[in-house]
Amino acid sequence: MRVEQIAVFLENKSGRLAEITSILADKSINIRALSVADTADFGILRLIVDKVGEAENVLRDNGFTVGKTNVIAVEVPDRTGGLATVLKSIEKQKLNVEYMYAFVNKTGENAVLIFRFDNMDRAIESLQKDGFTILKSEEVYSL
Amino acid sequence: MSTIYWEEEMETLPRPGLESIQLKRLQKLVARVYERVEPYRKKMDAAGVTPQDITSLADLQKLPFTVKDDLRDNYPFGMFTTSMEDIVRVHASSGTTGKPTVVGYTQNDIGTWAGLMARALACGGATKGDMVHNAYGYGLFTGGLGAHYGAEKLGATVIPVSGGNTKRQITIMQDFGSTVLLSTPSYALNLAETMESMGVAPESLSLRVGIFGAEPWSENMREEVEKKLNLQAVDIYGLSEVIGPGVAMECLNSSKGMHVFEDHFLPEIINPETGEALPPGEKGELVFTTLTKEAFPVIRYRTKDISRLYYETCNCGRTLVRMEKVTGRTDDMLIIRGVNVFPSQVEHVLVGVEGVEPHYQIIVEREGTLDIMTVEVEVSDSIFSDEIKNLEQLTKRITRDIKDILGVTCKVKLVNPRAIQRSEGKAQRVIDKRKI
Ligand SMILES: [Zn+2]
């Protein structure tokens, strides 16, 4: 139920992002989803890729600080209100979201929401109980 | 463990005996430099002192100081007491500003130095059975050759590996079974880090003792190096103007610094602003007078190193005074918005934060009339987080600790791993961009 996400420290944003994507492209590693969180001084790039271990190694070899975290991928139909239903459920269950980002899959039918909760076990249980589809890691890597 | 001395008599001489030797040597020295070295004679005449005025060790205070500029003004050989015929070697220290300072040695000086360095190595626990990995730079810098001659005199096996080519150094340590490492502390960290990247466990090496010097380093840094290299780290002190390495050395059971080899070097602590001598135990600038050197003796040479002296006898049995680990230099002291800041204090704070690597750089800039100090810290895997708030908490904590300990507010900038240049000799800790 959990998906491995790679986080990369960005000392400064300009140029670094392009550098990272081209390092991954050179190794034929595909980026499934990506989000950048930043402050005035630094940023954190969060990535979901198809080859996690390889991506981690190649980025580290290129001098980046890399971390791995587990996140949850929730699939919702890509239509008005899709996101709202998930967020309502989260609020109702009083789940604490550390961060989230979203992307639309290739067919364009469904949106995938990536969540990091402070209590991941409880989050998975609650969301499943409310009938949401939580994607398996292989499903996300091959989207 | 019983202490192993190199020259037991001199190292354990009761102080009155030691002081009488010091006085005799001082009187001879003053007479000789007054006669032979014009710059000393001129300064003494100007101060109204003659060699006959030195009748006790306290009379040392009547003599004028010698500073680095005196050596520069008499560049290259103007302060030598002997003719160049008798000089068998010169060393020079690089001047970041202006000319380098040049020092010379007679054959006897080289012998004295080797003996002192052998004494230092023995004091740090090295024996003739050791494989000494000498990573101090060989060349004009006194570190490499000074340590080399001493280790040979001790009878150990010396690997004259010098600085640089770090991966090869680690292979040599593995293959030759190096037991004693001699290097700057910042280079020792560089070695440790390279070992980690090569997948070499410190336990797989035979290192037992690391003798580190040539730049100020903190107690936290000692712990870090000991852990990462799996050895006991001891401190050595020396500077080329006095002789090179082998002026003072930490013993294995001292908690109060390094034994100054006082039969050869007479230490004082002065107030760096007024030049007034300070009583034992007080912190100030370290000043040395050489007692036995022939070619290039110095009288009251101001080292700019900050330390203090402890006269009580050490657990190891040595009666030689101990100088506290040098915590800073009067000239690398930064004045940030009126507050005195030493890079070693910043290092102390950083190494105290779990997971923070002791690779850092301090950048000082001036915006308008305000000094801005930025401390750059590398984001290692152990402190990295995928959440902004965790990294912000970290920078806030470092800022707060620095404020608490140093009394200045700084900016902490997180940078990529290895973004800060690694040292192959002395680390450059400060970039002061304020040139007013
Ligand atoms: Zn001792």
C-alpha cells in the first residue's frame, strides 16, 4: 500500500532541477510524479520514479543528498469534486497531512493524490474504510 | 600504563632545576643575538636593555617582542645568527599577505628538532614498533619533514605519504598497516569521509593513535575524529618560527593540554592588546623564546595563538608546563558587530548537533553598515528530511546555539554535501568579504 518516494535536497532551485531531471533521463529513469517544496533559502524535491534504487544511487553519486520516504497514492476519478471527497474524509477522520501533491494519469481518467501522513497506518485504514482506492507501489511506478 | 619517556630526566626535572637550566640558556641566547643580529640589537637598544640586565627568568619581560613583521622586514635571512655556511636547511611559511617568513637550521638544529619530535611522538604513545603514516605536507612547510625526522629518530617506520591523493593514502593504510597517523585534523576528517565512500570500515585498519596539529580544532572535533577513524586523537603544537612541530605535545593522560618542551622553549602568556604578561592560568596570547636554537632563535615571538598555561605536575609524571589546546588565533578572530568570534567556537556548536558534519564555512559580509555572518552547513543524509519544517527546525536550532554560545545572530545556510571544499592541509574556515 505504500509507495517509496525520493526526496532530494535543493541548495538553490535554478538549474538544479534541470540537472536532476537530465541525470535521471540519462539513466532512462522515468519520473511519475514530482513536486517542489521550497523556502527562500532552500528546497526539497519530491519524486516518484519507476526505478527507486537506481535513482537514489545515481543522484547520490552526483553529489545530492537523497532520502526515501513512504507515501500513499490515492486514486480518484478526475472530475469535479474528486479531490474534495478525499479531503473531506481526511478531515472527518482527523488525519494529519504532512504534505500532498497530485497528478493525472496517462489515460486522463483518474487523478492520483500523493499523501504523507504523520500516522500512515491509521490513514490507510481510514481511507480504505471510506472506500477509496489506494494504489499498490507497482501500480504507481508503472503509471 | 606506565609512562614511556624519550628523555626522562629532562621531562621530569623538578621545576627549580628546570628553571636554572632555562635561565642559563636564556642569558647565553640574549648575549648571542645582541652581538650577532642587528634587528635584535636595535630593538634592545631602543628599549634600553642589555644582555647583562637578564639576571632572572622574570627579566625576560624587559625584552622587546618579536613579531611576524620583523621576520618579513628582514626577509629572507636577516634574522639568522650564523653565516649561511652553517645553515643546512631552510623552511618558509606562506604569507597570505606579503612575503613569506623564512627560517633556517644548522646541523645541530636539525638534530635538536628531530630529538624533540621523537620526544613528542613518544609522549603521544608512539614507539619504534610503529608504522607512522605521515600525511603532513612535505616541502617548505615544516610539518612533513619535521615529523619525518622525529619518527625516524624514534626508530619507527615512516611512510612519507605527504598530503593529497586521499584514496591512495587509504589503500596504503590498509596494505602497510599504518598504526600512527600524522596530519592536520581537517585532513583526518577528509580521510574518514573518503574511507566511508570507499566502504572501508575504520575497524579494518590498524590505526591506534592520530597526532593532529597545525590548525586549531575543538574537543568535539576530537570525538568525531576518534569515532570515525577508530583511534585515540592527540594534539601536537608547533610553528615554523619557533622550530616547527615538536614545541609541545599532549600526553595520553593529560586533560589539560600539551606539555611544552620547556628545556628548549620558554612560554609566556600575554594580554594581546597591552603586551603585559599574564599570571599562570589566564587566557591570552602565547609567546615563545627559543632557548637552544642556533641558526634562527627567537626572543619573545608572538604566536597569535590563544591558550593558557598550567604549571601543576601531570599524571604522566612530566613536570613540563601544559598549554591548553589552542582555541583560536588573535588574527582569525572575527569581530562581528562588535562581538569576538572564533571559527573554533562555531565548529564546537556544529559538532554538538547530532548528525551535523564538521564541514563548515563562515562567510562574513557587510550590508550597509551591518555585518552579516552566514554559516554554511552541509546537508548530510542523517540530517536531511523530506519535510521543510524539519530542516527549518535544524537551522533555527543552530542559529540559537550559536547565539547562546557566541552572542551573535547568524544566518545558517544549508548546502549540498561536499559543496564546501575539502582540506588537504589547513582548512579555510572563514571567507571575510568585508574589505572596508
Ligand atoms: Zn602528561
